[in-house]
Amino acid sequence: MLPDDRPVFPVVAAPGVDADAGSYYPGWDYGDADDIDDLLDRYPVDVVAEFGAGALAGDAVTDAAGFDRDRHDRRVSESAESGAYQAEVLRTVTEHLRRAGVGAIAFALRDTDRAGMGVYARDGTPKAGADALAEAFEPARAFLADPSPGESDVVVVNDRPRPLSTTVSWRAGDEGGELDATVNTSGRWTGGPVTLPDGGTVELVVPVEDRQVETTYDL
């Protein structure tokens, strides 16, 4: 134990360190983005303070401060693919954290060089990950528990300061329907399951006050 007059700082660290907050990078340092589920089962934390993947802000970047180009190139190559991959990692991890009720912090927002972990380039131009992150952090939103062909529950997350009573509309191929959901403040509601096709688009729509919050998956 430290003496009472000594400062105490929270520790952010990788899996297995028993830190106050996690620095978990599935899909970048190791494994795939959806391995976040297994990571949290094995190394649970209340908050994940670092996660994501790096992305190029332009072509022909060979060296950039704080950016591991070799690690990037093991995942993708061109800048367009780079941004799309970063967006998918951010979306997958953020959705899981929100469904599970694990605190999540957007760690890197803007690059300091020609590439980086940020969702904005050094000049402020948004990468694909900017929209993916903003949508995944929408205070009230519907997610698929398992966005793959077969059956999946629908999870409605309500991180607003008031309860939410709404009707979730879903459309998957030629099938569709509605689910009535009541979610407490900072709560989660699970309903379904719904049947997802082998390919195509799945859409979830949640009316929140005067807005229609839409979530789309390409299977």
C-alpha cells in the first residue's frame, strides 16, 4: 500500500496486467476485431481506454511518427482499404463494448503525421473511421448481437439520461418485422431473434424522439 500522501494514478495496460483500464487492440496487435469478446471474458475490465487500428491518410506513406507500417501492411495495403479496415475494427469493437456495457473511450482522434491511429488526418480530413465511430457511439442505438448469417438477437442500447420506449424495425432481405423495446436509463434490452440471410443487407431502425437512428450491416 502506498502512503496516503503519495499520488495514485490509474494504469492503462494490455491484457493480463490487471490494469484499471484496458489497452486492447484485437484486429491490430493480434487476432481479429471480434476477438474482443474472448479477450474480455478472459481479462475483464470495466473500461477499455485504447482500441482500434491504424490507417493511412494518403498513398505512399513509408514512415510516420507513431505508426507501425509493417503491422498495417500485414492487414491491408492501399489507403482506401486501410480506412475501410480501420472503420470495421472500430465499429466491431465499439459495438461489442456498448452491448456488453463496458466503458469505452475513443483514444486517438487525430493523426500527428501522415498516418496514424486517429480517425482524422493531420489536416482534419475525416477517414472512414470517423463516421463509423460516431455512429457506434450514438447514445441510443440498435445492434445485432451476432451480425452473421443465421439467427441473431437484437440489442438496444440506451445511454441517455432517460428511459426509452420504442419500436425497433428490422429488414433482412425479404424478411422484416418490428420489436417493442423498453430500455431503462443506461440500460440494455435484448429481443428477437431475427433470421439473417447469407449475404445482403440488414437494417435496424430505432425511433428516438424526433429522429430515426439507423444501423446497417452488410453480411
